[in-house]
Amino acid sequence: MISAVEAPAERKGGTSFGVLLQRFGTLAIFIVLVIVATLWSDAFLSRPNILNVLRQVATGAGIMAVGMLFVILTRGIDLSVGSIQALGSVLTGYFVAMSGYGPLVTILLVLLAGGACGLFTGLFVAYLRLPPFVMSLAMLAIARGLALIISDGRPIPLGEPGSAFTSFGSGFLWGIPQPVLLMFLVFILGGIVLNYTRFGRVITAIGSNEEAVRLAGIPVPRYILAVYVLSGVLAAVAGVISSSRTGVGSAQVGVGAELNVIAAVVIGGASLMGGRGGVINTFLGALIMGIIANIMNLAGVPGYHQQVYMGAIIVVAMLLQFGTGALKR
Amino acid sequence: MTELARLHAITKSFGGVHALRGVDFDIRAGEVHALLGENGAGKSTLMRVLNGEFPPTSGEIVIGGKPVHLRDPHAAREHGIAVVHQELALAPDLSVAENIFLGELPGVIGWGALKARARGLIERLGFQIDPGAIVGTLAVAHQQVVEIAKALSRDVKIIVFDEPSAVLSAQDAGRLHRIIADLRGQGVGIVYISHRLEEIFKISDRMTVMKDGQNVGTVNNGDITIDELIRMMVGRPLSAMFPERGRRTIGQEVLRLDRINAGRMVQDVSLSVRAGEIVGLGGLVGSGRTEVARAIFGADRLDSGSIHINGKPVQLRTPVHAVKAGIGLVPEDRKLHGVILDKPIRVNATMARLSAVVNALGFLRQGLERKLVTELGQSLRLKASSIDAPVSSLSGGNQQKVVLAKWFHAGGDLIILDEPTRGVDVGAKTEIYALINKLAEDGKAVLVISSEHQELFGLCDRILVMGQGELKGELLPADYSEERLLALSMTGRTTAPAMGEAA
């Protein structure tokens, strides 16, 4: 009966306004923001300021946003990234200062630790089908706690200024801060994986219709596990960078970072219902967050007020992204 | 007997599709009026009209001698009409008492009085259920009791039971029948929809048979035999929609099931399908057909029994194993399980064997993929603007071709199709049938599940008939008739017993 009622809904294809907005909405917001910022302050388009924004994005939400995008594409969420960043920062300090390991070994061990955190969350989410929100919330607490235990709540200095580590975080290559170059690399690799590999194809499909993918004989849990591991590793990378830039391993970094990261991905047009989102738009989303903070700094908005404005601007961005789609329905 | 309600010349159409055409139906006080017909005959739609869920396109509803207009189920309730739905319409997280009085809860709830009233209603039905228990934790039979208590919570003149016994054990069904007999004794008019003919002969006073949205006839119990009743339910001309049975060569056995059990709906099922053979799995909805398919495909766990593919024993714990073993499933619910609606045709078509379009490093070979999918689309006569169009932009028939394309691409040895032409228009059906035939001509073993009996007769080399989770028997082309198939599914015999025996 019902099947006869539901005549096949022929949806109009082509380039309707909604489709355009979905694809280029983030870019439009970005351009408008750049124009506003330029008019607002002459300092905005200056080279040091642009580099400053980029570096803040790179050490903040930028790199983690790629991992979060992959998680969100599978219809998941990872709230633990800020804590894993802190754990990464502390472990970097610990391995360099206490254990005396070289940079390479240290980085490898820290990334392993981040991956292990992701593995823990991912195992429960992928195989026991527990909600990612709750599981990553648990990891948020665990990783932050571990960071505090290891550092005993105190910053761990990485050693003399000018060592291999600190020079990376504050150094330049070809006139561009090195963390920014690393962020570009992560985004480019992320884009290649998402668009040109089996892995990217499958995780996007899982977010759209997990059951159909499962019934096509694809081992869905393995892929879900992988995105959480990836997210954990990238959060640890962010931890390494932040310790390298500040010269200390600290359990206090990345508090609330998960919210900025999720906001960047969602402003980038990714759907929290999975299956939709792209690397370029996520990058723009992260930049938008960075530019907003930058404008407010240039305009001299007091720190406490900034948070309120940031929240309000996210709401406006979301309305522009999705509001028109909801109105059409 | 007084007439409680009369539906007069009811027609209901959904955008050009006539679900009901001029149906007359009446309900009298103190009777059990059984409503029968195949899946899709219009029984549930008719009851939804009575319940105010669907306003009729034309026709008249008369209650207590006065024509009425039922705006919504609430209005029907005001007239004393209640429906116990096929899928229980209960809120699983609420308590028994809350469910019973849902929709008429006062602003401030007096829990003590409410629970006492709930207890009274349930006891009237001869059951003991704690009114504070959470409905989701109750057995299905007890949930059914709650649903009935809900119907009785207000003054009720007519109760409709939509396939109530489908989910009940024989013992619980017996208790339900006693409840119905009590209600009947109190002068309530009861409409009883069921596929279990023996049950209908046991409890009903009158029977109305529907077919293709029309009332075939209303008869008194005692004036008809099961055989005659089945004949009323079937009998439509065999259309020329089906492909010529091609020059298929039947080869080796591809699938063999040995006494597999999986849950309540798959009991001791043994069957085999050979290469190049199309085997039908018939029987009514809820007879266990889909569950057998799910068990073969690794979607549900086997309790016991063994599965052989190409002569080798296999353990199919997940669909991953099944696809590796060379099994493909075209699922019943296309939109939920068959396709990824918002993804392009290309992505859907290669999903079941991505290895063919991926290089050693895991990179997609998109050029090759485009070429493969384009060719596949042409050979399946897929109508789409491009292979990059999302599946949601396609008609039902073309969406189904995308699902078939997926399994053509996967290239397994066994394809299971569950309701392959559901929601597909007539023209596209013929094409789907041709494609199913092509699968078999290519030497694949094909298992087709369908509620459309003519579809099975037109396609299959033989039909295995299921009923209540068991394999009831096999029909060969010489025996193909809807009477035989229905009788086999409902009674386990190809020739229905004489009426006296059943009553």
C-alpha cells in the first residue's frame, strides 16, 4: 500500500540556489568577512597579520579540524581532541626534558599516544556501537587527567630556547611559519585521501547510509575505528606544535578546543548527520574562526566579550549555511 | 443485529493510484467481522478511512445511522472507534498506565487513580500487568494487551484488530480470542484482519474478502469453505510481463542450507539453489522469507544449521563474509538498505567491489570506474542524466537498477532479491524481470522473494513456500496457482481441508 503511495520523488537536479549555497556558502562567508575586516582595519591585510592569523589557526583548530571532518563524515563526533592535544603537549615535554629522547622518537611516541586515545574511543564506538558523543566525552576526561598526572599540573620546559623543538614551532621556511606549512600539508593530504582513495569514498558513504554500506559487504567498523585513530593522531600533532611554539609542555592547552574545531568543520558546511563535507570548506571554516578572532583583537574587543560575539557569529554563519535549506523543506 | 457503522462506496486514491474503489463495508453490534485479502488488497487502507486517518476521496461514512465526517483519529475515537494496529503504536519508554491514557492525560496527573484505572482495564482482559511497568520491557503479547486496554480506556463501540495474531504465539493468540469473544458478548463490533484462515473460521461471524481495492464479497461463516475463500482472494489474469524463459543451463549447486535456525522466524529451513536457476521464496509477509534471506546474507546470526556455498561449508557471520563468499542481496527496503540516496550512481554501483576500481595503494581509478559504470548503465538500460547524478534523482525502477548494477559489478554467484519490484511502476517491472532473467542466464543462482505471486510464477523455475517460519513445501511450474501457494503457506497443505475440519 504505502509503496504505491510514495510515488518516486523526482528531485530537481541542476544548479539551484540551494545547491550553490551549499557548495559555495562557506566561501561567500569567507569573502564577506575578509572585505569587512579590510574595511575595518588597515592592519588586517598586512603580511605580518595574515601570517599571524594563519599561525593561530595552525596551532589552534586547523590541523585537528581535518581529523574532526573525517569523524563527522561518518556521522560521529570527537569531543576529546582538546584533551589529547594537551596530553600530546605534556608528553612532548616529558619525553624531551625528562627522558631526553630526540625529536624524531619523541614525535613518534606522542603520535602513538594520540592514536591510542583515538583507538580507545573508536573501539567502543565502532564495535560496541556506543554513542560517540559519550565515549569521546569520557576520553576528554581521561586524556586531560593523564596530562595533569604526567605533568603534575606544572608546565614542563622543553629545554634551552633554540633547540630543535622550539625552533620548529616559531621558525619560518620560505617566509612562512613552519606550523602553517605543516597545516597546509595536512589539509592537502586530507583532501587527497578524502577525494581520491577508497578510504575517503567509504567513510563518506558510511555517513550517508551506514546500513547500505554494510550490506554491500564493507567492514564498516574498521573504517569507523580508523577515523577516531586519525583524529587522535592529528590532535597529538597539534599538541606537539603547541609545545614547540611555547617551549613548554602544558596540560592547560586546548581547553575547549573541541568546540572551536567542531565549529570550524560545521561552518565549513559539513553535516553533523554525516556524509557531507569537504576539506577546502573545512579549511575556510577554520580560517573564518581565526579571522573573526583576529578582527575582534584588532578592534580591541575585550576578551570576555569576544566569546559572546564569537557565539553570535557562529549562529549567523549557520543560518546562512543551512537556514535556506530548512526553509525550502 | 444493529448496524454500528457503514462505509458506503468508499474510494480512496493517492495521486492517481486507486487504493480503494467503491468499497461497501458494515459492522454490526456483537459480531466479529473478518477482513481478508492479499497484501496490498486495501484492507489496512479501508480501516484507516474508518479510523479517520485517511479522508476518503469519495463515499460516505455512516455511524449510528447518521453520515459523519471524520477529520482525524481523534474524531473517530469520539464516535467509539478504536484500532489496534499491526505495528503496535505504543511509546516504549513510557509506563503501561501512561500509554493507556496517552492523549487524554490531564494537565495535572493523579498517578494513583490513573494506575488503578489502568489495572482495572487490564484485569478486565484477564491479565496481570503492573501499570507502572515500562512498556518497552514487556513481552510482545503483553504489549498487545496494553494496546487493547488503550482501545478500551474510553467507551468503545467498534474495535479493529489489524493482524493482531501475526506476532503472537499460539497460546497468546488463544487468550486474545477469548478477549475478543468477551467483547463480542458485550455488544462491541469487531473487525478482525488476519492471514490465518483457520483462526478466522474459528472466531468470525462474517467474512469480507478484498482484492485490488475492491470488495469481492461478504459471506457468513458456515456458508463457505477455506477453498472457496482462497479462490475469492486470488485470480487475476497472468500478464505478458515476463521474459521468455531463456536457454538457461542449470549447473552445479551454488547454495545449500541444511536445517538452519535463526530466531523465531527461521525454523529448520533446508533448501538448495543451483547455478542458472531462479528459485522463488513465497508465502505471506511475516512468514519468515526475509529472515531466511538475512540469515543467508549474514545479517542475522544462525542459531544452528549449516550453509554451503559451491559445495564448501561457510560461516557467514556478517555481510562482509557473505559478499566475499559471492552472495549479493537486493534488500526489501531499497531506500534504507539498498542505495545511498544522496551519493552518485557511480559511487553506489561500485560499492560492493571497490577493489576493481582501486589501485594497490588504495587510490580510486576514477577513469576506469566511469567507464565500467557507464557500460553497466547501458547494459541495464539505466535512465539517468549522468552517472554522477545522485540516486535520489532517479525513479524507483531506475534506483532498483542501480542496486542490480551493484551486484552485476560485484559478480558473485548467488543473488538474493527481496521484493525486487516494490515501488516500481509497471513498465520498469518488465525490465527488472528481464534483468533477473539475465542474471540467471549469466549462470548465477537467483533466489527471489516476493509477495506478488504472479511475479514468482512468471520468473521462477520452482517456488519454495514458507509459513510461520517454516518451509511448508515446494511448487513446480505445473502446480503454479495462487490457491495452492496460499493454501500451502497458511495451512501447510496444497489442498485445503474441508470446512468442517477447520471450524
